[in-house]
Amino acid sequence: MAESPVRRSGNLPAEPTSFVGRRAEVRAVRDLLRSSRLVTLTGVGGVGKTRLAMQAASGLRERFPDGVWQVPLSGLRDPVLLAHTVASTLEVNERIARPPLELLAGHLAGRHLLLILDTCEHLLAGCAELAGELLIQCRHLSVLATSRIPLGVQGERVYAVMPLPLPGDVGPRDRAKAPAPAHGSVTGVDAVALFVDRAAEAVPGLVLDPGDLDTVARLCTLLDGLPLAIELAAARLRHLSPKEIEAALDDRFGLLTADYTPLPRHQTMRSAIGWSHELCEPLERLLWARLSVLVGDYSLDLAREVCGAAPLSPARVAELMPRLVEQSVVQREGAGFRMLDTIREYGLERLRDLGEENVVRRRHRDACLRLARRAEAEWSGPDQLGWTGRVIAEFANLRVALDHCLEMRSAKALELSAALWPLWSACGFHREGRYYLGRALEQGIGSGPELAKALWVSTWVDVEHYEAEVAAARLDLARRAAVASGDGTALAYVGHMAGLTAFVQGDDATAVELLADTLASHRPALEAAGPGPLLTMAQLGVSLARLGRADAVRTLRECVRQCRRRGELWARSIAHYGLALDAWRRGDVADADAHNRESLRIKRRFGDVAGAALGIELRAWCAAASGRGEVAARLLGGVDRLCLTTGMRIDRVPFWAAGHRECERTARGLLGDEGFDAAFRQGRDLELDETYGYALGERLGTRPRARRPGPRETS
């Protein structure tokens, strides 16, 4: 008997550094989450809200069997995408047919889950509405938010995150007069312990003598116990002694506190960052400012392109990045880099002071456009998965570039959103694609080939959700734009999309005619841009197989052969699906199963949502025909969940609707109604990757969960 689904523990990342102190605060936050379903951690930037939230949440996994999930929001600017961003983080596949908030509520209903909304202050109204609605509709959900300002939702418990405890009881205006504490009394104080821990990371083997520890205690007091300020100061031990750091900071802060007014903590933080900024070399400061336009985790290549203009060069950027890492201005994140929000905000202010913000944002936009163009051009080549991973990893910055284009009403919004079609169509980013393409087209700012391409790419996104009427209307606009511009490439892809539209309408004969004509008449244009002729050939083969045509196998095998030679995977997955369909129609269940498994293995690597529904459905048909009713029922449940959450209505296509009904009838006959319904419900509890794995014969819960790379930011 197949195993039951297991629940996952969420997505909390491994922390890059050790967590020091705050035991009482961690207990307090956990206690609040036991008595309240909405807890918001507030405090100034750099006080450690995110780290405290992560630490408190990490000990609550047993209380939340459906997971503890962090949703980083600092890189998001448009509240329209807020609910979708949460859904994407939870790996709830995008929903077109109903609003994302409704989708989320449906997904979370009945689940015991902790949702961490991290960095809410710039999306306060949207976060408040989202949290409030979800808590009303999902009675087992809890929300932990971090924000500089409370959300203001009924029932919210606010926990003010204070700086780390300091030696003694010294107020800001008494700093200069504070007596030196006994070193034996300071080593167990959280602020000092944090400095010592980070000092050991900055200078391996460093030994602080009693006098140094006394200086560190005064330093931590001078810095108001703010963790980020302490970490920045500790990083300076590579070049300065504790006493030199204290003297420099004391002089700086003395200017700000000459009238003995208490120094607000946000000013302390800014001053500490400012001091770190002053200690940087001029080119390091310039790089810091330019890096501030980048969000999330980003590659060194992107940093070089965006920041490498005179007096910096791309090579100089690469040389300076490790120095900013050493100074805790930039943090390493895997193979890439990221910057904490508070430090990035300071850098953005300096960029504005330099008068470079618009110029650097344009460089950022153009770098993202070059990345998208190159990924599109090389998509059908041997490094298809490599480009997929790179584009997904840079998606936070691609989204910023798209937002900038739309804000500036630039026609580049059309070009960028269209060039990202592999992300929208092959990798499951359907809602983002529909959103950005729709906004770009609504602005009416483009014409000619750019407009024609955006229209046929938008048609493609509609087709993949089986919205035939919407796709047909968009296709008509794309055809007119292609004819008006005289763009042969656009006309070729309009032909391809016309075949796809007929395909989802269930008119396979017309689909074959259109796709065959496109392949015969427009092959050079298909090669010029976009998905290429291999995808047209694969789709033609699938349509032939659905008609039971004798030439289906020849077409599909030729497609597989060419894909292997070229290193193309995605079109090959479609061709294998077509071969599986053909074998199914001939009654060869074993051959159908073999080809379909190969198709699913490939599609899973891309995160292909639209392709998953078709392949997993066919896998259920094979299981039922082989007498494995429980497997079939679970897979049908997985497909039902997938279609419910994506809005894909494959039941509208007669071929699939008939096969689905027959599969269910067979499985019910094998299991009985009660057994079928129980297995079906288990399948509906599976997420996409789990359903993929189950369809491929994996034991549930034994394979590490695949995750799309995404931004992780802290405040």
C-alpha cells in the first residue's frame, strides 16, 4: 500500500551567523504566539526583528505541523502582488480564475501553519488587509510579522524589540562619563557577547584581553546595544583596535549629543552606518551607493553590469565586493550577495545625494533586459536548465526592473516582459507573467514588433490556462500587430499560438493544420527568436497523437532526436508526452507510462505547472489501467488540487474529460467509493512537487523538497 502524504516543516533558511542572546525575548515571542494568532515585532531598523522572528519561530515547528513559512517582503513594491507573493512562497500554484487572497484562504483553511510576514512597513495597508482576512478565514493559521510600525489589525499583539542588554544602566547622555565596567561582569551581557562573537568571525584567532573587553562594553553602550551597529563595529577589528573604534565613535556621537539630549536609537543606527560609510575608501562608498538599487540575492555578474561605470569598472567592482563583505556592508548568500535593508536604504540616500539614482536605475533596467534577452536567445540550447536557474535567481531584480519600466511608462516594459516568456510559460510564474504583460499592454506605450511579441507571448500565457476565448481575442490583436509591423517572426509565432489556441479548444484537426503550416512556412523565423521550431514540432506531434494519426510517432521521435542533438529539454518533455498519448491510444500502457515518466522528470526540473496537470493525469490513467486504483485516485486528487489552484480547466477539452471520467470509474471499481474518496483526498493534500514525485513512484516524504531560488532579505 502506498504511503500517506507527510507534512513539511516550512522554508526557514539556515541563518548565516550564530544567534547570540535574547533568550528572554525568544521565550516572550513564543508565549505570545501561544495566546495570540497575530504577533507583530516592531522596532527600528537594525534592532534585529527578523533574526528574533526566525529564532522564535524555529522552535515552534511541532506546534505548526503544516510548516513555518517566511515571506520576505522588502523587495516587493507593488501591493497588488502581495497575496500572490505569499502564495508563491508557500508554493501554492498561481491562480488565474480567482483572486490570490481567495486562493490563499482556500489553501490555508484547516492547516496549522505559521506565516512570517517579514518587513511590512512599506506595504502596511496591504499586509494588514491580508493578515486580517486570512486570520478570519483560516482558524488554525498564526501570523508573525516584522515591521517598524504595527499593522493595526484587531487582535494584534505588538512586541517592541529593544536593543540588546548593556552593562550597567547607562543612558545615552552619560556615555562619556560612564565608568569602565569590570570585565568579569560584561562577558555574559548580550551586547558584549555579540561583539565578541562577530569579532572572532572577523579576525580568526583574536584574543580580547580584560582591557579590550572593558572597551567593548563601552562601545556597545555607545551603540545603544543595536545589533547591526555592533556587527558593523566588530567588522572594523580587521583594521582598528577596540580603543581606536571607541575613540572614533565617541568623537562622532559627541557632536550629536553635545546638548546632552538623548540620542534617538534610529539616529544611533544611522550614525553607526554613516561612520562605517566614512571609513570606506571613496570607490567602496560609490559601489555601496550603486549596489543599493539591487534587491534580494544577486549575482556578481549583475553587480558588475549595474555598478561598473566610470570611475568604477566591472573588474574593479569584482575586486571591491569582498572588501564590502569584510566590513559587513554586503553579505554573501550562497554564490551571490545581498544587502540588509537598513544598509541598502542608507546607500540609496547616498546615491540620490550623488545625483546618480536615475542613471543607475537605467543601468539596472538595461542589465536585466540584457539578461532576459540572452536567456531567451540561449533557451533552446544545451544550458537550458542553467539559464532557467539564473533567471529565477535574479527574479527579484527582474521584477524591480519591470516596475521601473512601468513607472517610467517605457516601451521597454513590453520588451522585458515578453523576453521573459520562459519564466512565465515553462517555470510556473504564470501570474507574474500575466500581471506584467497586462500592465505593459494596458499602458499603450509600444508599437511594431515589440507590441506584436508582447501580444503573442500574452496569448501563450492565456492558452496555458485553457482560457480559449481570452487567448483568441488576444491572438487577433497579435495578428493585426504582426501584419501592421511586417514582422515575419511575429507572424510565425502568431501561427504557432493559433495552433495552440485550437488545441485547447479541442479542435485538433485545425491545430494540426495551423502548426504544420507554421512549421513548413516559417521555420527560419521560428529559429530567429522565441521557442523555436522544436516546440512547434512537439506540439504538432501531440495534436497528431490526439487524432490517432499514423504520422504522430514519426514526428515526435524526430523531435526527440533533434532535441537531444541540440540539448533542448522542455520541447523534448512535450514530445515524450505526445509519445505517451500515442501509446495510450494504442493500448500499450507500459510504453505510455515510460514516455510519460520521462516527460514528468523533465518538467519537474523546470517547475512546469501547465505541463504537470496533463502528465500527472495521464499517469493516473495508466495506473488505473494497470489495476493500481489507489495510485490513480491519489493522482487524480493531485490533478484536482492543481487545477483548482491554477484555474486550468482541462475538463473543458473533450479528450481529457472523457479520459478523466473513465479513469475515475475504473479506480472506483477497484477501491469502492469509500476507498477512492479517501485516496483522492490524500492526493489533494499534496503540493505540486510531491505530486510530481508520487507520479514518478517516489515514496512520499523521502525526497528533499525542490524549491525555486528566491530572495531572502532581512531588516
